[in-house]
Amino acid sequence: MIRDTIILRVVIKLLLPAILLFALYVQFHGDYGPGGGFQAGVAAAAAIILYGLVFGVSAARKIVPQKFLFSLIPIGVLVFSGTGIVSWFFGANYLDYSPFGSDSKSGQHLGILIVELGVFITVFSTMLAIFYSFAGRSEILSLDGDTDK
Amino acid sequence: MEFLQEQLPALQVVLPLVAASLCALFRFGYLSWLITLSSSILSFLVAVFLLLRVLEQGIISYEIGGWSPPFGIEYRVDLINAFVLLIVSGVSAVIVPYTQKSISARFDSTEQSWFYCMYLLVLTGLLGVTITGDAFNIFVFLEISSLASYAMIAMGRDRRGLTAAYQYLIMGTIGATFIVIGIGLLWAMTGTLNLYDLAGRLPEIKNTRPVLAALAFLTVGVSLKLALFPLHLWLPNAYAYGPSVASAFLAGTATKVAIYLLLRFFFTIFGGATFFTETPLPEILKILALLAMFAASIVAIFQSNIKRMLAYSSVAQIGFIVLGISYATETSLTGAMTHMFNHAIMKAGLFLLLGAIMFRLGSVKIEALSGIGRKMPLTMAGFVILGLSLIGAPGTAGFISKWYLGLGALEQGEWWILVLIVSASLLTMIYIGRVVEVAYFREPTDEVVQLKEAPSEMLWPAYLLIAAAIYFGFDTSFSADLARQAAVLLVNAVY
């Protein structure tokens, strides 16, 4: 069983913080260099998925519970669409971030940062939700006793 | 107030999108229904205000994010898409009150929420496709609505819904791929994605090969989405095995939006009727439309599942609409757009009534329905009225649109098309007649004897559509006159 390999377990534990940190770097450096919410979300989800692959899905579910995950998906969309609605309160068009800051440049900067956060949340949670559904299915199957164990 | 008026185009799409997210967030069935109901009705009101504003002051252009077109994404409402927005949001607003009864009977609270979430996402996507003035945005919204509708169809009572949804997924994705290839080619040739900027640039290069290839890709891709014969194979199963609400909603809206796209691409972007008639498209479309009218109607006659029968009938009715498009004259396009409007009303109504029968009887097999006219008189009477409208009996909405379609053919001196329209309508009479015969002239079976009339929550939305089908058969000042104004814009490629 892959779960009993001590090298894998130790290496993964060492790698996890680095992966998550890199995801955050991609997220917040997205407006200066390559990257952004989508890539960062995938990287962060990959960290949890890697953890789930080695320590089991139930262990991963302890870090990010499924119920919480299902709420995160719409929350990300709401962060994105909510940013547009905030623009309305400043008297601007939908998703016009210019009035968010003291000048249009800083406003756009802040706006894109929040929107990308919304993208991050939804991509991260959707990736994980897909992983949970597929991985959870094999658990159900193995309970029935028809896997290759 | 003035500010709110200016923001209407964005509000049209944002409302259902935010509502869909809220449904997915709370995951509590009844609350989700209330959210769906309120956002659907508000969307309809927004569409009404948009139409009034367009009639009053002409085209509305809205810059998303404050970026001016053609660089930013533009939402642009003219008479053509204001009319389609009204159809889509109107059908949705009528269906939602009906859903609560039919959906809560089958799903637990969380599943109901997912259903409403998907429903609203389909609505978001369809309204988005219609309102946007950006070619790539069209593709994105089309995928939003399509993906959500695959999920919605997979939630059907019948396990065959799963394979139907899968089939639809494959065909729909091929269609979407073709559309995006077409858009990509146009972008490569012109360097713009804004539809109206494209329309300005295409006439100079309209006979280059990539542009013609783009037209071909767009035609096939959109035809897949609107289920033009012989690309219709995904439709019958999807409508037959999905939940009744989903069939009613999709039959009334999804194919109509695809037809709108066809009109928009053919006429507004590629330079009006003059360009369209230079291509071989009119002949191809005319032949396919006639084949659809006859082949699909004949297949419909031999169906034992009435939902499937109506699904094939949809393919045939789409044939009527495409026939109107193929003539590309003011009258025939008036007919096509009016039929789009009327067919949305009739088919949504028929599927709602069938849903009510399914709700009480648990089956829509034709032999299970014997004598049901005595036990569910209101439901079946409604079915007969809408059926007559589908046939095109005078005094119903269906007559008006077929009248214009026939007139369009006569103007071109093709009287034999008129004969074909009438004979295809006779085929409609046969398959509707089969249901009427079984429902009224046979002895009720044991199951049917115990039936009660459909619940009123399910009946009144259907009757609203029935009333509309009769009303628009007499007063055409809204449906046909508006369609004619839109047709003038299309033929002359005014944008």
C-alpha cells in the first residue's frame, strides 16, 4: 500500500507548505507576472489532492470538509459577482473597479485582486469537489468488496 | 432611478447568476424556489423595461466594466434581441411557479436546490447569449447554459435521462467547438470580437476562404444547438427523459436562442439578406427545413411516449422556422420570428400539461392515457387548445406564424411550398389527434379512473400560456408587428 511508504509521507508533509505558499504567490503576484486566481486555485487544490492521495480521502476531508467545500463554490462566484454589484454603489457600470481607489489605477488594482480571489475560491473548491466525488466513489465500491484489494 | 435604468442590461444577466449562487449556497429547497421565483419574475420585468426603452430611444449599448467597445465587452440591446430576451425570461417566469409542486414531489431539499441552481444557470446563459455583443462572450454563455442543461436533464425520473444527457453533452460540445472555431477564424481575419465591429469589417473580406469557412463552422455549430434536421438526434431523448420542467423550459427557450444566434450571424454580421442569398445557404436550409417538417412529423406520429412525440414535433416546428429564415425576406423572417415566439408559448405549455399528467399518472405512454379526458378535463382541454395552435388552426397563435411563413413563400412565387406547409400541418393534426382520440374516446383504465384533476399550482401557469396562445392568435400587434420590425432590421443588416 502506498500509504505505508514512510518516505512519501515525510516528503509530502515537507512539500505541502511549499506548494500552498507557491499557490499564494501565484495568486497575489498574478497582476504583475504570469498567474492569477485560476492557476493558484488549481495549485492549492493540487496540494490537498496530493495529501489525499497519500493519506487517504478521509484525512483530506478532515482538512477541507465536504460541506464547507460545497459552500465555497458559490461563495467564490458571489465574491466575483458581488464586486460588480459594489461598483453599482459607486455609481459606475457593472465590474468597473475604477472608483474603488483614490485614482482609477489603484481602483482597478484592488478590484482585480478581489475578483481573482473569487476565482481562486471557486476553482480551488471545484477541483477538490471533483476529486472528492471520484475518490469517494472508489471508497463506496471498496466497501462493497469489489475492488482489487 | 435613471441610474437603475442605465444598468438594466447588466442586471438582466446578473440577477439570475447571483440567484443561482445563492441557491447553491443555502441548499434549502423551498428557499431556493423562492429565490428562483423572485429572480425569474424580476428578470422578466427587466426584459420588459429593456424592450420599452429600446422602442422609445433605439439601441442600448452597455459597457461592462466601463471599457468601451470594441475593446471591452459590450452588451447591446436592439429590437431583435429585446424580443428574444422577452421570450426567454417570460417563459421562465411562467414555469417557475409550476416547478415547486413537481420538483418537491421527487427530490429532497438539497437536490431541489441543485435543480433550481441549474435552472437559473441555464437562464443566465441564455439571457447572456442573447444580450451580449461580443462573439467570445456568446460562446462562454452558451457553455454556461449548455452545461447546466445537461445536468438538469440528467436529473430526470427515468434512468435513460443519464444517457440522454450524455448524448446531449457530446453533441452539444461538438456544436460549441464548431462555434468557437468559427469565431476564432473571424477573429483571425478581422482582429475583433465585437459583433458590430465585425459587421463593419466583414463586407470587405466576405469572399475570402477563412471567412466562408467561419460561416460554415458557425452554421453547423449553431444548427447542432438548435436541433436542425439531421443534427437533431440529441433532442428527442433529452426532452423525453429529462424532468418535465426542464423539457418545458428548454423547449421554450434554448432552441429559440440558438435560432436567434443563427439570425444574428447570418444577417447582422455577414451583411444582411444580400450576402445570405449569394451563398448556397438558402437552398441547403430550405431542403433541411422541409425534411425536418416531414420526417420529424412522421416519426412523431409513431411515438408511444407523448413527451418524445412532442420532442419530435419540436424538431418539425424548428423546420418551419428555418424555412422562414431560408427565404430571407421581410415577410418570411417575420414569420420565422413570430413562430419562434408562438412556438415557445405552445411547446412550453404542452410540456407543462404533460408534466401535470406525469405528476398524477406517473406515465406519459399514449396507451396509459385512455379516457383521461374525463378525469383530468382541464388538463386535456388545455392540451387540445395548444394542440390546435400547434396545428395552426385559425384563431390561435400558430395560425398567424404559419400565415406569414406561407405568405413569405408565395411572395417568391413558390406556391408549392404553401402546399407543403399545409400538409406538414396535417401531419401535426394526426399526432395531436392520436392523443385526443385516446384521451376522449376510450374507456378509462383502472388507473385513470382513480385520477384527480391536476393541482391548481400546475394548471394556472399552463393556462396562462394557453391564454397567450389564443390572445396572440387575435391580437398580433405585439408578436407579429414587433417581429416585422425586427425582420426589417435583419434583412437590411441594421445594427
